Amino acid sequence: MKNRLLILIPLLSLFASCTDDITGLNTDTKRPTYTEANYLFTNAEHAMVDQVTSTSVNFNVFRLLAQQWTEVQYPQESQYDLTGRTIPDAHWTTYYRDVLRDYKEAKSILVDQQAGATPKDLAVINNKIAIIDILTAYSYGILVDTFGDVPYTEALDIVAFPQPKYDDAQTIYKDLIAKLTAASNALDTDAGSFGDADLIYHGDAASWARFANSLRLRMAINMDDVDHAYATTEAAAAVADGLISSSAQGTYMTYAATQPNANPLYVDLVASGRFDFLPADTFVNRLNALSDPRRPKFFTEFNGTYKGGVYGALNVYDNYSHLTPTIQDPTYPGVLFTYSEVEFLLAEAVERGLVSGDASTHYYAAITASMQDWGVAAADISAYLGTPDVTYSSATWKQKIGEQSWIAFFNRGFEAWTNYRRLDYPALQVPEITYGDITSVPKRYSYPNREQTLNAASLEAAVTKLGDNEITTKVFWDKF
């Protein structure tokens, strides 16, 4: 009997296994059909900061357009060839595909989780949605500031809108400011959010509210030359709601020590083994004229002085100053907003009549914060602020704020380029050789070549409205 049972049990087991549901064998465990909102958020946030941080000429040439950096053996981007490497396509695709699409999907997952959530969990979910809305507004703002009119109301839904229309840039701007306002006010500072899945503020709602309000101020100032009444209302509201008010509150993402999560600057300047970039003479010469104490923080010396490569020309790498190791550290943070920038914006807002206050106080605070961020000694800061070419004057406020913010935005090419376009300072000159004989510093990116194939009708309507698709044509807020 025992022998029969020993034989029967394995047979029964085999029979039972043959009746199991085997449909699970078709599931690819390495390609899940569902993901968490946190994962999508982290991926989008990382891609977003990478894009504004990178110095790869395939993705980001804003340091070159701002004439803070120049190139060595391949100067075409410094000569305003933006299409040879399809740079507008990469910028466009990164924000729409890698950033905004992931933010949208993360938000959709969170909205589905609202139903049935406990009050405590709902507060966390709502904070996550508000933060996504803030960073979505930031990303769309970058696209508008770069191109002008862009797909917005019909974007990110290829099924419903395979060829999305381009919305009016000014209308988008106002909607973004409204979304930032609503998101800032919706944040519950007593509740959590993404935690460490948030690579910037680690889920701190109060920090995200300050960032949103600071961004509202910047966008309102951009709008001032086209709608002063609107800009006044929005700037005042942003200030009242609370801005970034110290360097510790700045918007930074610290990178990891190893690839693929190291700072893209490390990847481009060190790990690549290439020597493609130099500080530009336009930038270095001005800092030399001012005896700016940030020079040793920014550049190495060459034969006992600071010497920049000729902007827009072929350069020999060993004949000039170089970028210091500071920004080449793999863990060096990517930057979206600083306290110094807020103070420059407040100085400008006062001069524009958008808010009350003393412009010079904000101006000096901005320079001081920038120098402190770079480790300049207090005595050197004080001496610099007393330099005649630095001392503030309301009569020349655009020149003063424009030039000093340009210096403070070293390594923040997009913001430096945007400030230059709004203030028309510093007085940048085009290089001797330019692609297509361009006679002015670029004011926008041309629309991506890919749009001509995938979305031709909408692109044609946008170009017709703009007047052309040239890089010297201004975006809507750049009136002067």
C-alpha cells in the first residue's frame, strides 16, 4: 500500500500541474504594463534638469548663445548653426517626450488614486499633483521662451491629436501663470508628497511653493513689455505669496558620483575625454575689466592672467584659460532657480514699477548672493560693490542689471540668454563668421525639422503667424 501511494502522489501532482492556468507565461516580467507615479516623476525631473544643465552641442547651446563659453575646433554652434546637429529637434523632443509626457502620465495615475483615498493619503496625492503642475508649467515656459508658439492644448495626446495645433504663446504664458498660482495655493505644507523620489526638494511642499511663486515673478516680468497691467498684478501677487529668500532655498538637483546619474557637465567635459569648450573672451574680458573676484572660481589662469577663447572662432585649447574643476565634479548640482536670480528680478520689478521697494538694495543683494554661492570672501564682495562700473544707477538700470545678472548666471546659459533678450544687455556682438550670414545674436530657436514631416499644416500656420522661422525673429515678449 505504501509503495502504491508513493507512486500515486507524484502522478496526482503531475495531473494537477497540467490543469494550472499557464496564461501567466505570456507576461513579460521585464516589461511591466503598469508603473508608479513616483517613477515617472523622478524620470521626468531628471530629464528636465539634464536638459538645462547639459553642455552637449547636440542638446543645449545656450551657454554659447549667451557668449559665456565658446568652442575649440568645431565652432559652428558659436557661429549660430543650430540645424546642422538638429539642436531644436533634440530640445523639443526632450521636453515633450521625456519630460512633459511622463509628468502627464504620472498625474493621470495620481488622479485615479484620489477616489477612495483617506484624507491623509489624499493630501499627499494632491501635493504630488500640484508639484507636477508646477514643473509642467516650468517646462512649457522653457518651450515658449525658446520657440514662441508651441503645441499646448492639443499636445501629448497622439491618439486624439496626431497633428496638434500651435497655441498662441502669450495665451499659453497666462495659462501657465494661472496654473502656477493655483498649484502654489493648493500645496499643503503639513503634508508629504514625493519624498526622495523628488530629486530637488525631496517632497517639501513649502519649497515647491516658493519656487512656483519665484517662477511666476520671472514670467510676469517677461510679460511686462507686452501687458504692463497684467504683469503688475501677477508680480505683486507672486511676491505676496512668498519667494525664494535665501541661497539655501534655491532649486538644485545634486547628481550622483557615477554615470548615468552624474552631472552632464562631467560627462561632456571629463568622461568624454574631449576638450571642446573654453570660457569666451566676451565674458572673460568683461570680468577682467571689473577685476571680478569670481574669476578664479570660474576659470583657471593662463600665464598668470585670465584669457578667454575668441568667441565664434577656431581656438587652440592649450592657449587659453579653462573652466575650473568645480563645475566638472560629477556631483555638482544642476540649477533651476537661485536666490541671486530672485533678487535681480526684484530689482528689475521695482524699476519697471511692478512692485514697490528699493532697486539698488535688491541689486546689491543679488550680487552678494552670487558671490557667496561661489565662496568669495566678504571683503572682496564689499570692494567689488564699490567699483564705479558696478555701483547701481537707476538711470542705467537695464545695463547694470543685465550685465551683472549675465555674470551671476555663469553656467546657467538659458537664463543668461533669456535675460539678454529681455534687457538687451550686455551688448553682445556677433562673431566675424556666422552661419547663413546672421547679423544678430539669435533670439529664438527655429522650429524642429521633424515638425515639417510630422505636423506640417500646424507648423505652417505657426510660421505664417510669426512671419518666418528665423532664429533672429523675436518671441512675443521680446519687444525691444
